[in-house]
Amino acid sequence: MKRICNWSVLAMIVLLAGLATMLSCTKEDNAPYTLSVTEIGAGWAKLSGRIKDLETYSNTSFIVFWDNDKSVLEGTGQKGYSYCTVSDGKLEIELLGLIPETTYYYMYGPVINQKIEKSDILSFKTKALPNGNIDMGTGILWASCNLGAKQPEEIGDHFAWGETAPKTSFSWDNYQWYQDGAITLYSMLSKMVRLDPEEDAAHVILGGKWRMPSKKDMEELSDVCSLAMTKYRGVPGMTLTSRITRNSLFFPAELQIPEQPYYKSQYWQSDRSDVEDTYARGCKVTSSIKEEYYGMTNVLWVEFDIYGLFERCTGGLIRPVMDLQ
């Protein structure tokens, strides 16, 4: 009798396990549509799926809501959203401008009669930024971190424009290319509009084909990228993700005004100013939470200004680039 009871219990366990497997498979197999994360990078993610019930959903739009704050989706879910590409019963969408090493939450569903059949809230985590030479799809390679830094989130060294050694104090009095009230390197009377290799800090320090980016390099980078102002490993700055290669870069910003807080960094370009001798071109990365701005409170102020002009004697950061040829 004891043996019969043991076999009965075992049979019941097997039966229940099989039933649970059958129910889970049935639920998945009978789902009218699916969408899941199939590829993940540092600043992007790809979601793919298919419409199984084509008769019902063949001419239906599908929408995805996402945010790195789960409570947003638990509320209205309207902060970030995009429509899927629908083709031959397949669903696909790429989310760009994401924050590296961050958990994102998403839900999706068809739009029927102006109402959305939302799925459960799902999640994924973006990858860390890579270290090395990064192809952003502009024909050159970008360093993953600033000159003098070892990690993408590190600020690195500061340089005056046209000087090849870093320093910590910056003024016209200690600027190498200023004497008797006049600029001695590449004035507006000069035909030179860009730093030569011997005055290019990136080239002098790193050697090879490394150099400072030009204004054109920065323009091309901005044109092909989706931008996300964020903190990476606790450091405020801007993440740029290429729509061509899906690779990402992070430009950290420095704390300027603790009370705000206000973060700003200037990144040198190799072009001199065509406006005034004492200025050179650069890119400004700004991040700030302003307590009040035109009647609004706690406003996030973000900027990636590639058309900045800065006094040559001031301390700027350098993001090296390398020519492929």
C-alpha cells in the first residue's frame, strides 16, 4: 500500500509539471503578437517580434512605451514612445539615445479604435561603454575617452588651445602663444585655419594618426548621432549613439556651480576662430537643473553646442580622433 501511494504521488507531480509546461507553451503559442529584445548595445536596443493573428492585426499600428523609470509606465506611460515597423507580419523597432548601463522598462501593444492594448511591463539593461577606438560612421575613429583619461567617465587633462602640455592654471599671462598683447600663433592675418600637428596636443602626446577633431568632424558626429544627456557612472554628460554603427561615445561635463548644480565642459576643436584672434572653436557640453526658468521649476537644461567660441588661453578638454587613411 505504501508503494502504491508513493507511485501515485510521483505520477501526480509528473502530471502537474506537464500540465504547467503545456499551459505556458499554450499561452505563448496562442499569443496574437509578440515583441522582445533581440539586440542590446550601450546606447540602443532592438526589439523584434511577429503578428501571429494576421487576420485581426494585419492593418494595425503597434506602439512601444519605454522609460528608465518604471513608475512612468505604471502611470500614463506616455513619456517615451515610438511606433513599430510592421512588414509581412513582423514587428521591429530600434530605441536610440539610451543611457549606458541602465535598466529600461517597456510595454507594447496594438492601437485599436484609438485605444492601446498594453502588454505587461518588461525590462532590459543596456551595456557599458566600450574602451578603445570607436567607429561612429563618419570615416574616422574616435577615442572612447578624453586625452589624459583612462575611462569614458573620466574628465582627463586640460589644455589651452595650441599648447601640447596639460596644466591646471590658465590665463593670458601663462599662455604660450600670447606676447605683448597679441596672438603669436595663427592670427586672422595668417592663412592657417587649423592647428598643425606640432601644435596639436592629441597628435604630440599619442602620436601616429591621432589628432584633435576639427569643426567638420564634430558636425559630422552630431549629424549621425542620437543624443542623451545623462549621468554615466555618476558623472553628468552627453551620450552620443550613432545611427549608422550603433556605437556610443560619452562626453563628461564638469561641475561649475554646486548650488544649481551646473555642469559644463568645453572640448577644443582644431579650428581657429574666424571672428577674433583671441578665440578658437570648440564644443560645449552643458547639463543643469535650474530651480526656476520662465516660471517652471526644476528644469533640466542640456546642450551639445558644436559651434562654441572660447578664449584660446582657457582650459579645454580634448577628445582625440584618428584618420583611417
